[in-house]
Amino acid sequence: MERVKVAYFYPWIFCNGGAERVIVELLKRTKHDFDIYTFCYEKENTFPEFEQYNITELAHLDVKGVISRGMRFGFNALYRKIPNLKSYDVFNVATSGVAELITIRNHSIPTLCFCHTTLRPVHEMYDYYKSKRFTGWKRIPFIASSIGYRSIERSAWRHMDFVLCNSLNTKNRIINAGLANDEKVEVLNPGVDTKRFKRKRYDHYFLAPGRIQWYKRFELAIDAFKSFQKRAKTKFKLKIVGGVSEKDTPVLEFLRDRAKGVKDVEFIINSSDEEMTKLYSNCYAVLFTAKDEDWGIVPLEAMASGKPVVSVNEGGPRESIVSGENGFLVNADPEEFAEKMLHLAENPSLVKKMGRSGMESVKRYDWKHFVKRYDEHIERLSHKGQRLA
């Protein structure tokens, strides 16, 4: 098979998030030639591996705000054209919402979508944003922009020849939103580099990793740890570890304020991959609190490190965690989290047993499988383009 030329669009590359991790792992392993197009590339704040690849900023937009960011990126996606798109074999759009709008003016070649999630404030989290995040007069522009977005979203999705998505959870969101039918969508779980992670020690700290954002709900981990401390016989710490962009500094301030008066809570911000790996390797167990997470790479990284996961019984983690075997799935309630944390603290042999189970179960999620299947779809669409030419 000849190498396929791919124009890959993702609207923002500005942190060490799950979507950025997927792009990096794809670029490192693919057989084909990818050029990356974006509206925001902040190389100092994201994975250094990106510097090895060809990245073009079609515009330089900042990522502040929710509605304002959506409007900026949405209008630019509608307006911009990928330079010399017809010189490529396949157009690959990666989206968490908004990015798909770029297909309105860029659909002259076969198009593959990788969907991390639909635009959550407009779909499954619409009521939450309307009632919690946008109150008073702010609700009016939020409602208006949501209606406007949904009116053009389906048109953009019609230009997708095929859709890959990161989980069954995300696939259901796509179908429920009427964006694509079942036959057009395939689940392809992002993986984990099991060689990168090691099980070393079981130091007395719970690790809560993830980007510092509102929907990650780290306050749940703080409240659970506070309850845990009142009943624990052994001293433990809570380490909250994540990347923070400028737009999310209010979230960090909120969490620091929430942790006041709670002993042994530590915030570790913008750590390197090496630091993150070490924290996983030496922690006792991992806490995962994100609201209805699309897929969830954190539970996989915990399993690869031989550590059990206490996770909310929501979203993607329900697809990777077998409760009672490699972790626990509980309601988003501090007391339920604290109960499982106490159970693990009092049963170190169970922690090791669940850790071994996790290391075994995570083997099915491998980046090699992910990229091999991804490349197969790239090649299939490339052949379709050749037939149409």
C-alpha cells in the first residue's frame, strides 16, 4: 500500500489532554503522511512530540471562554479553507464539537471523522450548562448560540464518509443527536502504552489525575478524601494532578479554596509525562470523578500501573472497569467514594490483587491495534477517492 497523504484538522492543540495524546500516538505509529491543521497551537503547553511534525495554524485564536470560544472557532471553521486540500488523499477531522463545521467548505475529498465527543454543552449537558453555568442574562446568548449551532451541525456531519469514535458512550451520543446512523459509526477505543507504565510501590496517597476543568469534578475527590480522613486508621494523602490552561485558572482557584482546611491535599500542576508516570507507579489507588466522561484514558493508565480505580459509574469508564475486579464503580457521592477508599486502605492484599487484574485487562487496549485499524480506514477512504477521481 502506498503512503496516503492526510490533511488532519483539530481546532486546538494547547494542553496535555486526551485528544492531544491520541494525535501524538497516531502520528508516531501511522504508516501514512499527516499534515496537521489547527486554529491554536501552543507548543509550550502541550506534548513536546508535536514539534517533530508539520503543523499549520490556519488562524491564531485564543481558547478563553465557553460561548465566545465556540463562536470564534465555529465562525473560523465555517470560513476557512484547507490550503490545497485536493492535493491530499483523505481529509481527517477530529472533533469534540465545532471542528466538524470545517467540512461545510472543505469536502472535496473523502472525509474521515474521529469523534472524541459531541459538543456537550449543546447536547447531553445542555440542561446542566443552562441551569448551572449560565444564569440570568447569560442564559439568553447561550440558548441562542446552541440553537444556531445545532441548525448547521447536521449539515456538516453529512460530509463525513465514515466516523470513528472513542467509546460506545460517544457512539450513542452521535446517534441520539441524529448526526449519523449506526452503520456509519465504529467504536475504536484509544489505548495506553503499557511499556511506559510500571508498578513499583503502593505509597499512601490517592492520585486524582486529569485536566483541571469544571466537568472533571475534582471537588468530589476532595470531599471524599475529607470524609475518608475522619475514619481512616492510616495516614494518606490526596494528590490532584493535571494541566491547567489560562482559561481554567478559575477552576483551580475554586478547588484550592475547596481544599482549605483539609489536610494533606496536594496540587501538582502541568507535570511532565515522566513525572506523571512516576506518580502513577507509586500511588496506592486512583480516583476518577469526571462527569459522564467520553471514554477515559486515566483508568487505563491506572490499570497499566497496577493500581485499582475508584470511578464514578458514568460514561466511558463503565466500558473499561469491571467493578470489584480492577476497580470500583460508584455513584458520584463523596461518601460512596470514601467507603471504597477505606476498604482499599484496610485491605492492601486486595489492592495488589485488583492491580494485577487491571494490568491483565488493559492489554486489550493497545495503541498498535488503534493505529492499525485507523490506518485501514484511511486506506479504504483513499481507494474511494481514487475511484471517484
